[in-house]
Amino acid sequence: MEKFILGLAIGMAGGAIIVANNCKLRNLVKKNQEDFMQKAENYIDTKLEELEKNGKKTSSKSSE
């Protein structure tokens, strides 16, 4: 188990060094992070809208 964790840590450090030293990879990582954040925001917004619609439906039914 210790060898696996050590290998994982070394791999992560090596990947970070490669990305830090390569401009194309750095820009690709930034672009993917931005895309992921935008998709996450859109997903959260749609879920909040659904909750608001469901909340209005149940509140209008309970007031009747």
C-alpha cells in the first residue's frame, strides 16, 4: 500500500511539473477547468430552477 501511495504522489508531482513547464498543456488545463466550471454552474442553475418551480407548485396547491 505504501508503494502505491508513493507512486501516486510521484506521478502527481511529475505531472504537475510537466504541465507547469509546457505552455500548451497549461493552457489546455485552464481551458478544461473553465469548461468544467461553466457546465457545473449551468447544472446547478437548472436544478435550482426546477426546485423553484416545484416549490411554487406545492405552495399554490397548499393555499387552495
